[in-house]
Amino acid sequence: MLSPPMKRKRPPAKPSTPGSVRIIGGRWRGRRLPVPDVPGLRPTPDRVRETLFNWLMPVSEGARCLDLFAGSGALGLEAASRGAAEVVLLERDRSVAGLLRQHVDRLDAGGVVQVHCADALDWLRRTPVRHFDVVFLDPPYDTGLLVPAWDLLRAGGWLSPLAWVYAEWPLDRPAPLALPPWRSARAGQVACALYRVQSEPAA
């Protein structure tokens, strides 16, 4: 008697290697971009990014996005790949910001993605010229920048009236933002949450 044929499983997607980051979905799906070996630069894991952008799927198309601590650019470039109308990447390390500009050129994304070499907190102290629908808050874990950046975002009028804010932190630490998340998850040593923020933008 013949055994029933075995079902072939699809091979799992290859994760990003330590020296590169992979865009998971959208028009640049599968593209790998180099990541420099810089202290504190820690790309959001593939699994966490996939979860996040599944949450954001209904709103990512046409959104204005701000990646305050861009680093590898994994979050902001993923948003652009999935149809964001505008993505602003902030990175204070000059060499890393230069590499991000190379990524933008390589992807021909200059019409959507802007890269600014700037300190995130100083940048947020300016008068906002636009409001953002989605903001990514993922600073290096040991810098203590997440809560100050969050405070400046809300106080400075940078958020759209109904904005989404994503935060990421080490699993062994408490959630840094004192408000209930819309969605939350954990993977490996990373905890993350997406918040729905109601605010009144500055005039």
C-alpha cells in the first residue's frame, strides 16, 4: 500500500544577516541593505517588523511616517516599500546617515524618503512644519531617549489627530510609556507595542 504523498512545506523566509537588513514586504520586498557595525545600532528583527506592519496594514498606504532613530533604516524603508506617502529618517551619526542616503538612492526612493542627520530631541524641539500619522520610536536601548522623545512628540504638535506610535524596548524592562497599547508583542529579547494616540496638532 502506498503511503500518502507528503505535503511540501514552503521554506521559511531567510532572516536578515548580521551585516544586512531585509525588506519584508511591498515593492522592494526581498531587497537586502548593508548595516554598518556601529555600537548601539540594532535593526528591528524581521519577525517583529512583520508583526508591526501587519498591524499597520490598514493605514500604511499614503501615511506620513517619522523614524526618529533610524539606524539601519529598517522601519522607515519598510514603510516606504509598503506605500507610505512620506518617510522622514532621522539619524545623528553622520556615517550612518550617509549610508541611509545611499540606500534611498539605490532604491530610487528620493521622492518619498528624506534623510536628516540630526539629534532627534533637538529636531523635535523645533516648530513642526508637518504632522505625522505613524512614528517609530526605537532608540538604542541604553540611551534613555524613548520617553523624552515621546514627551516632545506630544507636546510639540508633531502628531496627527489620530496617530500611531510604535515603541520597542528590551523584554526584561517594563513598558516605558504609561498608556494602554493598541497591540503588543514580544519576540526573543524584544518587547514592542503600537499605540493609538489622540491629540490636537499645533496650529
